[in-house]
Amino acid sequence: MSGTATKLTPEARRRLQNLARFWNERIQAVRSDAALAQVCFDRARAAARQSQRDGNSRAMHELAEVLATWAQRHEDAHARGNTT
């Protein structure tokens, strides 16, 4: 983190704490890797939507790029027979 990092207002800190609690409760409730992946996807999608509402018109596209890169890496590994 840089020395010029912006300090959070008490309200912003509280919103982040509430958001963390919201997602952490869902993560702790999952019982499978597939459910964990779904919760994490939902979290990323919610963050991208919020970012779009805040003016980042590329947020959803950026999320799609990250997911596509991840999928490509796993598809390539599978094609090579490397599943570890």
C-alpha cells in the first residue's frame, strides 16, 4: 500500500465491514467447492455491478477477462492431460 493511501471515512469503513461480514457468512455456510465458487462468482459480479454504478463502465468486461483467462488456463491444462 502506498503512503498516500486515502483514509476511509467511518461510514465507508462500516460499509466495508458490513460487506465483508455479508460475504464471509455466505462463504462459511458453503459445503462444497462448487458452492464456494458460486458464492465467489456472485461476489465478483456484485462488485462489478457496483463499480459500474460508480462510473467504471469496464468493470463487467474486466471481470469477464479474468474469468476467460482462468478458463483458458484450465482448458489448456486439460487438453495437455495435466489436471493438477
